Amino acid sequence: MVIPANQPIGIFDSGIGGLTVAKAIADQLPQEQLIYFGDTAHLPYGDKSTQAICQYSTRISNFLLDKGCKAIIIACNTASSFAYHHLQEQFASKVPIINVIDPVIDHVAGGPAEQCVGVIGTKGTIGSDIYARKLREKSPSLDIRSLATALLAPMIEEGFVDDEISDTVIRKYLSDARLTGIQSLILACTHYPIIKSQIEKYYQGKVTVFEAASIVASAVHRQLQSLDLLNEALSEMHRFYVSDYTEFFEKTTKVFFRQSIHLEHYPIWDN
């Protein structure tokens, strides 16, 4: 199947977190049109079953394919953990499927072999042990410390960022004994780059903080280039869809992209 290079890139997440990945892709590939779907009706994915996550991811991927997308980016760590292989089986013969975990694993595992690495994410992502397992496969000498930080994504979705409440919650999690002595920290949720500055402030420059957005954007660039799917010029505006409208999603999207946006409430589960 021949895929036109001027088709859009599809991106999805449970909510606003994937916007961090979308913005990084837009910055690195300004000639590409993006179509983003935020499944705000089901956020957060972190406490959903594998079956539910696969069902949501399949439905959204079909929506993005119907919109003519030439690639699908799973901009959610939980969906990347539980639905990536399912989506590969369903759609890889049609378009490339890119998750947000493997590029980060490759990036971190390519650093110092003898280091203590912390990983924070949703209950689903941490419970899957996917980061620790894949990091040890790549670099067996790494000391991995994982911690589920279940309140962070809902906190961010509710707009509690750069305030006393979010500082308190972040401090409570990062002071957990399981993260004592880490030299680097992986933000294993695409929501977390929104509070990266607060996390870095807590560590006062003593811990290197890795977030997926720019790393994944570079991986998308490489894969599209290898498939000769890079567009030459942006011809249409980015489009954003949500399964349940929230004012904070629209506000955050406008802040991220610094322009008026086309945000459409698309009740995908009613169709």
C-alpha cells in the first residue's frame, strides 16, 4: 500500500499529556500536519484494564486512519505498554505505529551503564514493569527504581500546575524512599513534561530528568524519513479532537501551539 507523504500524522492519548509529544513533533517537523485525538471521556488510562485500553486504542486508531493519517503515534505510556503490540497486529501493514516507550529506552540505555535510574508513571505503566524490563534487557547493570504516581496525571488534567497543591503532591512522591539515590529520572507519562520544571526544581539540578516528547519526535522524524514519508510543506492546519470537551484541554492546546486551534468534540463512543 502506497502512503502519500502529504497525509497527516495521527497522535492520540487519554487527554492533554500527548500534547507534549504533538508539540515536539510540530517543532521538529513544522511541515507536517497533525491530527490529535484526546480520549478525555476515559482518562486516565492508568487505572483501566488491558482489554479496555486495547479497545479504546483500536477505535481511535481506526478514526485516525479514516482521517487519512500516514502514521499513528501512541502518545500515552499506558497505551504504549498494553496496546502497542495489538495495534501493530491490526494496523502495521497499513501505516507505521510508533510508541513513546522504546525511543526513551534506547536513549537512556545508551547513557552511562552504571547508574541508578528512577521511573515514575501511572499505576498501569509501572505495574506492567515495561520500563524496568526493557532497560535491563538493553543495559543489565542499571539499577532501576520504579514508583507509581497515580495522582499526577489527574492533577495535571484538572489544571493544578505550578501551584502549592501540585508542589505538595510532587514533593510527596519524589521524597519516597524508593527513589532515594537516583541519578536520573524517567517521566514515564506524557502528562509529566508539563510539570517537568517543578520536578527539576525539587532535585535542584542533582538528577537528570528525561521526558519522552523530544526523544519521540526525533524517532518519528527518523522513521518517516526512512520510509520516504516526510512532507515537503504544511498545507493544512493541525486538527484536535476530544471525546469529551474540557475547557482546560482547549486552553492548554492554545498555550502549547501559541495560536488559535480547531478543537472539535467528537463523541467517538456514540458512533
